[in-house]
Amino acid sequence: MITAAEIEAIISGEYENCLETLNEISKDSANNKSLLPLPHRFHHYDRIGELVFRGKDKPKTPDMIFFKNETIFFVEFKSGRIEGIRKKCELRAHENDDECQYVKWDIKLKAIEGAFIVLHKIVETHKGNIDFSTILNLKKCYILVYYDNAQPGKTIGEKKFGNHLAASKIRFGLNIYKGTFFHDIATFTPRQFEKKLKEFNLIVDSPR
């Protein structure tokens, strides 16, 4: 048996070298721009996964991990390109199209492999053999943070929903994981995610 607090202690104690700013963690390698250009530091889960598996068929991982209220939060940052690809895929019958496969599986694989297989490997590395069911029973939340780059400076949530929270609708087929693999699922614009971190008292306002 292991708790979220014990895993938090492992992450904090063993992977201090994987702390990076939100600016770096949320950076889109395609255009070198960050979804959250903030200086606050969190654990870069991709980096932790690379250290644990050391290049040996590393499973997919979300970008970030943090802990709050005995819950483990996994966060993936994506540009709005995925929304455009998804719409194109709906209009064509090429089920094996690489872009369509990316939209269908990449985000979901990061959620499942990262929150279960990689997390189990981390715990085993530092605590010895542990039953996989222990990982299954931990309270987890998966968050996708994205924006629509079709209109620079304006998020898809702001365009479609005005002042309403776009997160009220779980996107990209992730709803099937709510109440099954994850206690909760959310899709946020960068601004909404920043607000959530402030509500959790994990970041404070700072000059941009």
C-alpha cells in the first residue's frame, strides 16, 4: 500500500533535477512558444520518465505532475493544432492517416501509460516490488491544457464560450476515462489552468 503523499515525497526527494519552469514545461517544440510563460517550477514528468526508463522503450508520458489534496495531477500541454487535425479526420475516411492516429491515441496513451505504467516504475525503483493494483487505486486527475493557434492571442475557449469555462466540456474523447481510470478529467485553456493553480495556492501572481 502506498499513498499519494508518499509518492509526492519520492518525486520531491529523488527528482529535484527535473524541476523546470512552467515556461519550459509548456513550450511547444514546433514553434518554440510556451502556453504558460511563467517562472514557477514544477516537476517535468517527461524528464522523470526518461530517467526511470533510461531510453529503454520508455512509455508515453504527460508533461507535468503535481500533487494536491491526496490527488495526483498529470498535465499535458498541446497547441490547438490537434483541434484542426481532429476536424479534418472527421471529414475523411482515412482511418490509418498518421495525423488521425496521432489525435486518437497520443493524448490518451500519455494519460494511461504515464499515470499507471511509469508511475508504477517510479515507485518500484525507490520502494521495491509493489502490487500494480496499488497504483490503480490512487486518486488521479488528468488535465489537458491547449489553445487554438488559428487566431493568435485568442484561445479556443475565449472564442467559443466567451467568459464561460471551456473546461465544462471534456474534449478529445477523454471523457471515457472519467470515473474509470481517473477520478476526474479536465480540458483547460492556459488562462483557466493558471487560474486553477492559483486556486490551489501553487502559484502566485508575478510579473510577466
